[in-house]
Amino acid sequence: MVTRYRATLAYDGTNYQGFQRQVGDTPTIQLAVEHAIARVTGQATTVIGAGRTDTGVHAAGQVITFEVDWQHPDTDLLRAINAVLPPDIALQDLALGSGFHPRFDAHSRLYRYTIVQASQRQPLLSRYAWYMRGPLDLQAMQTAAALLLGEHDFATFGSPPVGTNTVREVFRSEWETQTPLLLYTIEATAFLQHMVRRIVGMLVDVGRGHTTVTQFEAAFRAADLAQSGRVAPPQGLVLEQVTYKNILRTPSLASAQDEN
């Protein structure tokens, strides 16, 4: 009997052209996971994700579903899939997901962007942060970031992957420092293509003094992609968490801890 499973997926996106499967054998997260499931079960399946992360973007809390006919314990399925996945991709947990859709049932997605400020390049952080040498006006960046809170038209920062609706609701938009790191966290109902990276790029321009908070707000309120500024590089961005409203978080049938 075919069963739907839900799982949390973590990956280093450096070597992949985003999450979504593309034409041919272009390396993507979705394709790699589908190949791993097929190797374990002997069945072709479609992996559905909560978000379509860009090329080079990472995830700690991507949520996926897939359907297979599996007659063994779910703990075995988790172990077997992780055993054949590439080292930079791993399921963190696995549970039954009957009636669950990772994208349509999601209440919000939370992304975090990391900037490293140091006098010299930091090789150990180069895959996971945007390196900057000069100072940034954190107070101005915080003021501009707060303007994004609430429901607005975010067309200045991206286009929708499907349809034409560019209205989103942002629940959290803030900067914090963990020297030498500067972290930007944004949580919203959903995101447009390249939305977070465009926001970060424009906020950094505010921090550098290239754009005023007033100019940032005017560009934002224009709801016009032509008003967009720089796009921050992908390696600093991580999909941290996807939350689901009115869906109980039941304990996983299998978890990464079971592998020890």
C-alpha cells in the first residue's frame, strides 16, 4: 500500500542548482532525494518541498513529502535513504504524512541570512556567509528592516514562482549581532523568487550609506521590481524552519537520533 511520508530535510546547497528539479540531469536537491528514494525502494516518486530554494542556498528545516510502498519499519526507511544520499543532504526525521501538503499547509517560512564582518576573508565561513570588510550602520538597517513587517506588496523584491500575486505577510524582520557575524532573520507566509536576497542586498546598501532609509522605503512602497537594488549572494541564506498552523507536531516515527 502506498503511504505518504513527511520529513525534514537539511542540505548544503553549494553544489546544486536550487531545490526544484530541472530539465535533464541538472543537479538539484529534489532530483538527488528522488534518486535516493528510488534506489532504496525501487519506486519512482515525486518529492514535494515547502519552498523552492535558489541555487547555492542552504536549508536546515526544509519540509518534504513523498509517497512509496514500504513494508518495513519507518526507522529503516530513514536510515536507508540517508545511507545513499550525498554527504551534503540528509533527512533529519521521518513521519507519516497522510493528507499533509508541505507547501499548501504551511503557515510561515523562516529564513536566516549571515554576514561575516572581519578585516580578512574567513575561509571556513565562505560557503555559508557573505564576507564584508567595511562597517555597516546596523541601526539604519534595523529601521529599514522593520518597515517590512505586516502585509504588503513585495513586488520590488521579486516575482511569484506561480501566478501574479506578490502580496505577502511578514511576521519577523530583524538584525542581530554575534560577532563577527551579523544575522538577518525574516519570517513570512511565503516568499517571492530571490525576495530575501534582494531585501538583504538593499538593506546592506542602507548600512553602507549608499541608500537612505527613506529611499529604501520609497523603493519598497513602489512595488516595482525595477526599483530593486543589489541581490545578496546565495551562500549566506538558509531556510531554517517551516511552521504549520492547526497541525499538531506529532513525534517522528523515525529521527536522526535513531541512527546512533
